[in-house]
Amino acid sequence: MHRNANIAIDGDRLNEDIALTSRFGATAGGGIRRLALSAEDQAVRDWLAAQGDALGCRYTIDTMGSQFLRLEGRDPKLPPLMMGSHLDTQPTGGRYDGIYGVLAGLAVLRAFWASGYVPRHSIELVNWTNEEGARFAPAMTASGVFSRVFTLEQAYSLVDRDGVRLGDALQAIGYKGEEPCGAYPLAAYFELHIEQGPVLENEGKTIGVVTGVQGMRWFDVTLTGQEAHAGTTPMELRHDALLAAARLMVLAADVAAAHGPDAKTTIGIIEASPGSRNVVPGKVCMTLDLRHPDDAVIDRMEADFRIQAAEIAARAGIELSVKESWSSPSVPFDPACIAMVRDAAAKLRLGYGDIISGAGHDAAYMARICPTTMIFIPCRDGLSHNEAEYATPDDIVAGANVLMRALMTADEHFDSV
């Protein structure tokens, strides 16, 4: 066991923080609506800043509005070890997705501060701006800028459905910081999260050792047919864009089934126009989400969908457009960081197993610039992006203790970048 094995997370306070922060954007259904850069997001950010101030942390905000709470280490020449996640949610999100990783990181800082433990590396907690992408698409925007996937100008120019620019929204809530985004190197990055799926719960394991993130691609699909009178146009003479879209929905499911149990396809948004009950729909805009741990399989899934969708559209006399809007390749995590998480779980005598992340996370971008891994805990029925999202208090504390132990090992392991 680590020589500082007596250091432990204050589990009661961590769970109290989860209950307390659930008031920021609370919904009638028991969930959270805390869209990026909203008033609710500003309020929970202000709360986090106050917690860091109470610990004497060095507090900064970068040009993407991400918050950084740093507990200084013994050796200022060493790059910091970073942990964290995000505070924004889906429109009807839960009280654990994202914020659990931030609050557990805060609990780690408190444990170090209370025990007087000073690591060699500085330990930095981050709240990434706009991870969800629910208000400003694409997702994981700030970590994408930090890791040089996006430029700052690209991020600032993102627009929500009301026409508000991300850069203007940052300014409006007072979180457009001055520190350049991604201005310094990191020793490693660890992210703790609920699984957002049913695997750990079904296997009876407390800790998921995340070995990587599956690849994912988003597409905007547009079908253009012809509006016509619903009562006077024979079925065989119609160019019904919505009917063609329905066939594409079935096609998407068939493509997933054809490429094995790890393949996933989702059509999450459908907008048909003109939106009248007695008019044959002339245009449909829809989204398509493809996911698989193997990028080569995603290539085949995309090719199959495009070929068969074109055939469906041609038969219906429909014009089809399939444009990629975002892509994130599969990401393998760092073997050394993975081993640190396994070792921490084993020494804490927690049931654990390797797992691939099916969802996108900031860690997927951070893995491009520093050694990275993630830690999962179970969530009830695998539910996430849902007001019923739930993780047990014991699992919440267990995950935080694994995060802390992994960081302590990383502090001894990493000497430079």
C-alpha cells in the first residue's frame, strides 16, 4: 500500500456536494438543466471558484472559460497532474454526468490539503467549458481547443439555436478568461465519470478501468422531395421526404446489426417541413451518429449507409445529402495510467474490470497531448443523459479514492514531458 495510505476521501462531504450542486438548474423531474454558459452554469462555476479559494488554490480561467484550481506541488519545474470533467448538462440531464468528476477532484484536493500531503507535482482540477455540446455543437469544445483540435476562433464562432455566439456567451457570464487555452504542458490527465451504460452494474463491478474511447462520427442528413396535397396526390406519385427518412432510420439500425454488437447507430433529431398534417413533407433534416471501437469498422458502416441510403432516395425520387459534421477517432489510453488505476482499485479491494468508453469525453482529446486515462463507476440501469441518473454514495466515494490513489502513484512516476 502507498506510504500515504491513511489519506482518504471525505465521503460524506463529497456526497453532500453532489446534493448541494444539484440545485443549480434543478428540474421538476429531479434532474438538471444546466446548459453551457447559461445563468445556471455561471452559478455553479461561481460556487466551484469559492471552494478552490477556501483551499488556497491558484485559480485561473482560460480564454475558453475553463476553470483551473491548482494545489501547488513541491517542485515547480514539474508539469501539473490534471484531473476533472465538466459542469454543463443536457437539457434534461442528471446530477452526476460530468460534475461527479469535478466534485471528486475537489474532494481529492481537500484530502491532500487536510492531511498536509504535498505531492511533487502540482495537482490541477479543471472544469471544461461546453463538454456536452447540447447548446453549442460540437461537444468537448474547450478540451478540443486545449489539445489544438479546434482553434479558439472556431470555438468562439459556434452559434446556439437562438443565434448566440459562444464567445459572446462567455463574455456575458463573465467567464472569458485571459490565460491562453492550452498554454502549458501536463504530466498526465485522469478523468472520473459514471459509466453511462449498464456493463459495470451487470457485472457487479465497482470500478471500470477505461482503456480507450470508441470512435464516433456525426452526420447531417438532408432529404429533399416535393411538397404536395395530402388528399389529392396518389401515393405512387409522391416524393415524400419523411417516408424516405423513415426508411433511412430502419437502414441505420440494420447497418448497426450487420457490424456486430459493438456497432451503434442513432438518429437523434428529425425535422420535417412544412409541418402541416395535410401536406406531404417536402424536406427532412436529420442527424446520424455512428460509433464503434474500431475506426475501420466505422468506415465500413459509413460506406454501407451511404450506398444503401442513396438507393432508397433514388427509388423515391428524393435528393439526398449526407455531410459529416464532426468526427472523433477511436482513442487508446496510456498503458501506464491504466495500470495505475488497476493497481489503485486492487489495493482498495474493489471489484474492477477493463472497459471501453462508448461515450465521448474530454479525455479523448487530452490523450492527444499527454498520458491519459479514465475511471468509471456504475450508474443505475445504465441511465445517463436522463433525469433518473443515479450512482450509489458508496460507489461515488470508491471512485474518488481510486482517482486519488492513481494520482499519487502518477506523482511518483512522471518526471517530465
